[in-house]
Amino acid sequence: MYNLLRFIKINQFLLLFLLIEGFSVFLLLENNSYQANKAIKYSTQYTSFIYNYMASFSDYVSLKETNNYLIEENAKLHTLLKNENAFADSTLIKNKRYHYYSAKIINTSVSKRNNFITLNKGSKYGIKEGMGVITKQGVIGIIYAVSQQYAIAISLLHRKSAIGIRLKKNNHNGILKWNGFDYKSATINDFPNHISIVIGDTITTNSHSVIFPEGVPIGTIKNIRKNADDGFFNVSVSLFEDFNQLTYVYIIHSDEAAEQLKLEQKIPADE
């Protein structure tokens, strides 16, 4: 303890400088999206190989689980080749406008206010910013930054995440957001009170997105609270996917997205 106090006393000015410098960098990145984006891209180049090494070691330890997963996926692929109708309820084949790239998560978080996911596929594999990330259980996020070998996705568990959803039973649309704290649930705010909705109803992606296919499962309604000010509903959704146990995902891309966006840019702005 004495040596620690002595070290702090001798280097107090250096330590104070480093503390202030670190806080200044934090404020710069927190309040400037351009600098934050650049920092993430550069840090990915130097940290992703560490995550990849850790993921490889984890793979070695859990070979049995990995093999079981691969066997299951191979069985599905054989079934799709012989009889596509066998998986008619699967979102992964229901919309053929999309290309699917398999990827493995090598780093993720669920306890922060803004969570990110690091994937082991980058531009070398055709991955680009803006692509969607899903599993057979639901929407995971959107690709935010890409290096040659790796990609970082903004998780659904992020304050800026906003996913277009629909109520499966009547196709009514809304926006799903994450309010923080609980990685197992998200929220639909200002849901119209004239729409029939009950606990247990299923939520999926809607047809408005150019990032995600229509009908990707998301979760079920677990709580409905009426807003006293305007009478709208604030709806809590229990997510199908457990973000704390993610391993494999699909990165998805639509060839028709660019064409749709280009056409929509011709719509005249409101005067």
C-alpha cells in the first residue's frame, strides 16, 4: 500500500494528465458520430484478431456443440434442396430476394446502453455497411463498420436502433426500440389504442424495410400499458432471441434494395 501511494505521489501530474486526456477523448467520441465511426473502424483492425483467437479457443473447447449445430444446418440444407416446402414457415427461405452470408459472433455485449457485435466476416467476404443481421429466432442488428476480415454491427440492444415491425395477426405496423436494461425485451411506443392487441400476440418485421425480409420473427407481446396523456399503448415485447447466448448469425443483403432506394429518392419533398 505504501509503495502504491508513493508511486501515485511521484507520478501525480502524469496520472492527472492521462485522466483528463482520456476523459476528453471520451467526450469527443460520445458527441461526434464521425470521429466515433473512425475510431471504431481503426480499433477493429487491431482488436478483432484477439477476439478471433479467443473465439477459436472457445470453439476447441465446445467442439461437440459446434458439430451438433453444423449437423442440424446440413440437414436443413439437404431438405431445402429436395423439398423447399418442408421449411415453408422459415423466414430464411421465404423471401428469395435476399442473399444470406453465415457468420460467427466473436465478441458482443448486452449490459451497456449501446451494444455492438463483432463478426468474423468482413469486406473480403462481400460484407458491407448497412446489411442486416438476423438469426432464425429474430432480428439481431445492422452492420455499422467493416474491415477486410471483420465487421461490427449495431445491436438491436442500442439506443439508436429502430426496427419496423408488424402485428402478425392483423398486419398493423409500428416501430420497435430498446429502452435499455433488459436484453430480453424491447418496446413499441405509441401503439394505436383502436388496434386489437393482447398479451401473447406475435411481432415480426414488416414489408417496409430494405434491410430485413418481411416476416422475420421478433417476439411476443408480454405487457400492454395505456398512456394516460394520449390514450396510446406502450407495448413491451419479449424477444425470441437470447442476445446473451448468440453464436451464429446470418448477414443478409437484398439486390433490390439499391434500386428501391434510388427510385424513392425521386419522390418530391414536401413544400
